[in-house]
Amino acid sequence: TFANIDPRIESHVAAALGLEAEPVSTQVIPRDRHAMYFSVLGVIASSIERVATEIRHLQRTEVLEAEEYFSPGQKGSSAMPHKRNPVLTENLTGLARLVRSAVMPALENVSLWHERDISHSSVERGIGPDATVHLDFALHRLAGVIEKLVVFPENMQRNLDQLGGLVHSQRVLLALTQAGTSREDAYSIVQRNAMPVWRGEGNFLELLKADEDVKAALNEAELEALFDLGYHTKHVDTIFARVFG
């Protein structure tokens, strides 16, 4: 209430410290600010986990499109010497859970008795240092993982090739509709040629070339152009520019 200290003193001290005065406070600053802060930490931690989970998936033996750097002499498993476990990204996944665990207590701290009890204090003394230190460590660890990430483009191509061209089904569908085929008919045409490929019974492009309904709408050159992977990566530089400037 500024009964004992003039509000100008608060403004002067806050300005000297590079801070802003709390517009409305009681004995304590309202804890919704703190709850928002810890919520942001939780969101950042979830973003870290999102990247870490993707790397863990890409490192699976049957995928192996990327993997964490594995240094000479490093142990991947205490029991199975051949393994190369993604220990860093697994660790990041666990750290993200710890940081997110601070969000709910921070939200529960918002409601205080008569807007002034200090039940929040014991909580913040724990989640404050823990959440911030864990997140700081996680950010640095993720940066190291990305910097040394090993990528296998040849395995990416291999995995795509295993699908027999099915990744291009959407482009074929759209091309048929643009050529005058109804969307319902186009979907049926593409699907009936795609299902055998799932069963290992042929190549998608060759099956389409032999389909009379497809031939009536698209010639072979037009079909082959639809199977160009470069079509899907033509704007990748734009995406990188948005992120990295």
C-alpha cells in the first residue's frame, strides 16, 4: 500500500536494477507470473524431447537414417558390446520430463490464502533451481548432439525405395484430378494400384503405366515426372532461411 515507503522509491530502485515494478502485489508478487515462466520452461523442454525422440527413432537399426556420434571406445551397452544406444537423446527425454514436472506445482502456487501466504516458497525453492539447471544442461546437450549428428542419406534413399514408389501416390492422385478425373475415381484408381505394392507385387510406377484409366488421363512422361523426389525438396532452402536467417 506504500504506507511507509513512497512508490517513487520503488520505481527508482527498480530502474537502477533494470526491473519493472509489479503493478499490483500483496506481501508477495502474484504467482501467475511464475507459473507462466515454468510453463514456458516446460514447453521448451517438450521441444527438446520432440527432437530427441525423432533422433532416437532415426537411429533404430531398421531405420538408421541418422545416429548420435559414437566415439572410439564408447560402450553402447554393458551387456551387449555390439549395441550403439542413443544414450544422449534418451537422457534428454528423461530431463524433459523432469522440467515439465515443475509446471503443475507452479500452477498450484497461484492460489494463495488471502493472496499472501507463503506455501509457494518451499515449492519454488525446489523447482526453481532444478528446472532451470536441468533445462540449461539439456539445451547444451542437444546442441552437442545436433552438432555431431551422423546422417546416412543412402539409408534414407534405401528406405524410400523399399516402398516401391508409394510415396508419390498423392501427386498421382492430384494429377489425375487435374486431368479431369473425379477425385473419388482418382482415389480408387491410385489405391487399387498401390495395394499390390504393399504386398510386394510389383512397382507402383509400372503398375500405373499399365492401368488403362491412368493411360487415358496421363502419358508415360507425365507419370514419370510425378515420381521426382526433387519436387518435395524444392523449397527446403526457404525453410532453412526462415529458421536460420
